Amino acid sequence: MTEKKITRRQALKYAGVGGAGLLGAYYGLSRSGLIAFLDDDAKKTDFPQVTKRENYVNGDIIPLLTFGCMRLPINGRDRANIDEELASKMLDYAYRRGVNFFDTAYRYHDGNSETFVGKYLKKYPRKDFFISTKMPDRFIKTREDPKKIFQEQLDKLQTDYVDYYLLHSLRHENPLANFKHVYEELGALEYLKREKEAGRIRQLGFSFHGDMPLMKYLLSKYKWDFCMIQLNYFDWDLDESGGNTNEEDIVINKKFYPSAQYYRMLEEKKIPTFVMEPLRGGQLAVLNPEAVKILKEKDPSQTPVSWGLRYAASLPNVISLLSGMSSMKHVVENTEIMTDFKPLEEKDHAVLSKALVAFKEKLGILCTQCMYCMPCPYGINISEIFRVYNQCAGTIGVPVDPLNQNYLKQKKTFLTSYNNTVRKDERAGHCTGCGKCVDICPQRLEVPTFMAQIEKMVNSAKGKA
């Protein structure tokens, strides 16, 4: 694909007008052009600041937007090979605008995210930023492992303490049994409590993808400083409506995440809520045309991203939204939305509900692109296959019904996108059904089932039996 370029003068011209014009400053920029744009931005002296909120537990003043470091720009296709120059300048852009909270984890970017974050933050005074990272329960096999892992994390982050430390993504098929084994029987939680007493952990909490029995157990037995949950208007609606969705094509996902109930439980316990997946891995950033039209009729200046972020941030017990920003577009748009933050009004919720109904009519596979399922032991690019599928499902539809009047167009659109973006050795047909991805998927997606159905759809569209 030919890289479209604009001149540096054009970039600076766009950068001076703000809003949509600012977004134009990096649309189509080459990498070198983007670096030049960011370098010029650094020469400014006055930067708008994102809204901040006080953590009512300890008084920390925290930006409403947290920079998630799990989807940083990379060199080539290797998730471990972070484009450090570009990623650093993206983080600098956010930092200049008040985003001084950085979230990472032991496994992000195949173990290199913590190392990058530690290297990046050395140029700033330690008291001027917050770091959060997480204990990976899957790597805990003995009572000594938590100590080894935590020390490794401190070394990678080049710090003496972690501001906000989490038990990572509590889930599994048997979440309560797994928690009791890892954090109680193997002593991981007691160890982390000792590190908090020693000052090497300032606030101790957990990120949650488990079930209701585990949540009730955690909140009834232990005292927590904070909690991170998946929260967005899509999951909230599923919760309120009893988990009902339109089951069309091959997009069935009957399990759902009761974010509304979890949020209320945390609010009742006076536990500050941090939000992950406010846009559901980008699904709510690219709505279908019907849903976008409804939102634009209400307010042409607001994007689907703005509606999604403002929904989650309008909840009073929410302290900050975690956004895994992988491109400059994400950074610019998200920081602008969170500057002089304007919460949704009551009348806005009715509009958003109407748009959600339209969105669900062309619902895709409920993948949030977290990539916890990667790498697949058989090389399948699971997240990219789902992304291609969802993009087509949300616009023209996927080719599942030859009698559909748009079938030929659906077939051409899907096959072109699939063949151009997913390599042959990474396609759905290579799935063996081993199920390893299912065990670690926070959304509990039956990935092998979807892969088999997508492969069948592809073969049918190609005219194969």
C-alpha cells in the first residue's frame, strides 16, 4: 500500500486550528512526518490539560484518562518489538496534556511493555507520575514466584515502588477455585500485602474478568484500595436487559459481563472504580452507519469515541478510564475528549440507547482485541480475523446467506479484506480446536467454534464445498 504523505507545513497548519483540524495533522502522515509533527508539538509552551479527579481513598489527583501500554506501536509484526521512539513521543504528547498515569502488565508486548515504560519514565521526577502494573497469576506455581515476579517488575520499571498494583484479570473457568489456590494457598495475596506495608505497593486492588461468586467473595472477605472493571454502554445494556442480544449470522455470544452490577457493588463498598475497555476494544469506536447517524443527529460535533468515553466517565465512582492507545489518532482524540470533560446528560442516554439498538442489529463477534489469546500455538491471528469479520458485519454484513440481495458485494468485500490482511498461514483454517485461547479469553469467547464457522463461510464464499 502506498503511503500517503502531507507536507510539514500542512501538518503545522492543521495543528493550529484544533479539534477536527488537529486530527487532520496526522492523517496519512509518514512515520517521519508524524515524528516531525510531535517534535513541533513539544516546542509549544501552553497545553490544554485533561480533567482530573481525586481518589477519595488516598487523595491522589488522577487524570480522567490513563495511558494503557498494551497496544503500543510496534516495528513490523512482532508484538515484542515496540517502536520506542514513536511510542515515547506519543506518551510525551499525552503527558504534556496532564496524562501522568501509565498502566502496564507483566505480559504486555510479550513482556517488554514494563521494560519500555520504566525506560521512558526515567526522564520525569518519580513523584510526578503514577504507574500501575499487575501480578500474573498464570505464572505463579510456587510460593516463591510472587516475590520473584514482583522484584522483576520493579527492576524493569526502574522504580522502588508501584503506585497502583493489581491482581491481574481474575477469571478462568473456575475463577474462585483458582483465586483460592494462587492467592490464598500459595500465599500470593499475603505477600503483596506485606509489600504494601513495606511501601513498595501504594494501593492494592484487582482487575476483574471473573464471575459474580468471585466478586462477592473478594468484596466480602478482603479490603481493597481500588478495582478495575470492564465498563461500557454495551456491556451495561446487556446487564440491564438480562444479557439478551440479537443472535444473527455467526455472531452468537450468550455470555456477558455484568458491569452494572459490579459497578454498583464497588460504589456501595466505597471502592474507587478504574475502567478498562470503555470502548470495548474499539468496537464502540467504529459503529455501523445507522448508529452513527443517530448520534450525529443529536450532536454532529461528537464522535462515537466521545460518546463511549463520556458514558463511562460520567459515572460518579469512576476515577479514570484506561485506554490502550496504539496510534496518534487515539491519543489526540482521547485527550481532547477528556479536556474540560463534559458528562452525559440524562437526555443523552436515550439517544445512546437508540443508537445501541441500531448497532446490535449488525452485531459482530464480541472480541475486545485484548490479544490475551495471542500468540496462538498454531500461529492463527485470532484478533485480526475477528477484526476483519466485525468490520464487515458492522457495515455491509458478512456473506452467510446467498439469497441476500447484497451477498455478492458482501462476499467480495469480506474476501478482499480477509485475503489482504490475514496471511495464509495465520487464517482460521489452521485452528485445531485445542481450546487454549478459550481458557484465557476475558470475554469467554468460544474461539474454535468461531474459527470453524468463519472457515466454513470463507470456503462457501469461494465456492468450495
